[in-house]
Amino acid sequence: MNSPNEKTHLPPLDLSLWSKLPAVLMSVGGTLCVAGAAIGFAGTGIQLQIFGFSWLLAFMFYLSLALGALFLVMVHHLTDAGWSVGIRRFCEHIASLLFPWLAVLFIPILLLSPKIYHWLALPATNELIHARWPVFTGAGFLAVSALFFGVWWLLTSRLRYWSLRQDVTGDALCTRKMRYYSGWGIVAFAATLTGAAVLWMQSVQYQSFSAMYGVYFFSNCAWIALATVYVIAAILQRQRILSDVLQENYFYFIGLMFFAFTIFSAYTEFAQYFVVWNANMPEETFWYLIREKRPWWCLSMILIFGKFFLPFFVMLPVKVKTSFKIMLPVCLWAWLMQFGDLAFNILPALPGWHFPLQWLWLPFGCLAFMGGFLGWVFVNKFKSHPPYPQKDPRLLEAMGVHHLDCEEISGAATTTGGRP
């Protein structure tokens, strides 16, 4: 695949073998997960902790993707954009993975929460625990987590319901409802995303705190979602499924947003580091001091160059953003960098501040199992409904159909002094 305007010269891809990929990932990943869990329950406490942290890492990866897709759906409705009509439907499918599917995958985290979050075993007399009471209790952790999934279920289910109803009726009420849910939903989204990032990820080292953490996690969610959207849109374009509603300049818009969030993500991470390091308070700097030790120092250098400098300079030329040969490898690279960035946040919280390399297969096994399972759900959702909104008010604009205004219809725009 070279560029969108070459789609008529390239035959559709043969995806028959790829259709088995979710089952393969679930089989291989599931086997590795079962092996890791069995070793963990039969072995020492640290081995069970390694399994819990590995599962949490994979879960946060797919959570960031689903939350980023939900953000793109709500932004589409709030801005009334035309170019994003073609990507809206499969973004809705990705966002709907939040509930019940990711909620089900969260159950092992609940069961292993005492092994993952050691603050659950600390007394309320601890100053930091007392300041976060009652959230930092077993009941509080369960209740707040259920609240997060409840808000995401309400948003994704209502947006998807009215979207599919719009396909049937084309009623303006559907559009107004989706804008209504997006209006208050974007505020609830910001609050729940921040809370989830702090409660589920940052609190693995409960002593740390940062006002930038929620913004940092949000930027990563949007970043990885845009990379995924670009890949899916390119494949569907090649298969002639979205060729009617995805023009060449629409890929430029997706690539431009991906480029913008590459910069924004780097800014939020640097700003957090700069504020903490400049203050030079031991209560804050310990988080970075741990990650200056090997192998986290090596990973941090990889992230600096691989997550920012490499994609930044590659995507800097304008024409690159519509070149599939360049953009697709960059998007796939972004998945690896997102996984590495989440590992940089989560895994150093293990006892001894390091992750045993001989257990490296376990995080990737969890990632493969969840990816296969969620991919299978996504494909079934996509096959069950039209690939793009059928009666969206901006559908003709997405198709590139020119709308005639009143003056053009009357001929006034083409006349001068009463003569054509």
C-alpha cells in the first residue's frame, strides 16, 4: 500500500489467513497466562506479583486504546466534523470494548489487588493512606472502579445505540442525542480517565503523586488510538470497504492529529519530569531515581528517541502523512512504544525495583491473549453492522459530494450584471 489515491490500482488484500489471528493469539497467549498463573500460585509471593503486574500492564495498554477511541467519537460529535464520518463506526466498536469486555478482564486485577497494590495492607494511620481515605481501601477501590466502568458503559452504549438507530431512521433526534451525551460525556471522560490512571497505574507506587499524570495518560490514549485508527482505516480502504467515505486528505488529517499528539505526549512527559526534578523534593524525585537504575535507564532512552524523536522527524514532511508505506510502520512502532511506556510506569514498582528478564514472556503472553480476545470481539461487532454511518448529516461531505447553496441553485453566483 502506497497512498490512498493508488487504491484503484491495487487489488484487495487476501485476509483469509489473518482471520485466524485472534484465535492463535488467544491460544498462545492463554497458554502463557495459565502457565504464569500456575507458577505464581504454586511458587513464592513475588512470582504471583509478577503475574499480577504483567496482567495489569496488558490491561492498561488496551484500556488506553479503548479510551482514546471513545475520545475520538465524542470529538467527532462535538466538532460536527465531516472528514471523521468514515472512521466513526469502527471507533465506536473499539470504545464499546470498555464494557463489558475490559470490565471482565479487570477481574483478575481485583482478585490480585492485594499483591499489586500493597497499600491495601497498610493501616489507615499511614499519613498518605489517610489522606486518600476512603478510596484507598478495599471497598473504596472496588466501588470507584465500578463507577469508572459504569460511566464508560453509559457513554459507549448510548453513543453506539443512537448511532445505529441513525442508520435506520436518519432522524435528527439521533444526532442531537449523540451531541448531548458527548457534551457532558467529555467532562466525565476526563474525570474517569484521570481517576483510572491514578488509581490503577500510578498507585502501584502510592507514595508518588503528580498533577500532570492524568493529562499524560490522556495524551497517550489519544496517541495510540490515532495510530490504530490509521492502520484500520488503511486496511479498510484497501479492501474497498471505506473507499467511498475516506478521501486522500482524510488520511492527512488522521496523520496530522497523530503527529500533533506525538508532540503533546512528549510535552506532558517532559513537563512532569521538569516540575518534579526542578522542585527537588525527595517525596517526589524517588519515582525517577528508581527509573535511573538499569534496565529502566535503557528503556527510558529508548522511549525518548523511539516515542518522540523517531516519529516526529519521520512524520514532519507533509506528504509522509498520506504515504501508507511510511505511516503504517510508524503506527505499528507506536504500539510497541506505548507498551514500553506503560511498562516504564508499572513494572519498577515490583520488589527490588526490577522485572526479572526470565519472566519477559509473561507480559507479552497477557498482551497476546487480551489482544486476540478483544480483536475477536471487535471483528464480530464490525461484521454485524454497516461499516460506516449510513445517514450521518455529514455523510455526503465525507464522500466529497459538493453541496449547492441557494445562490448556486438560482444561478446568482454565476451571473454578473444580469448576464451569465
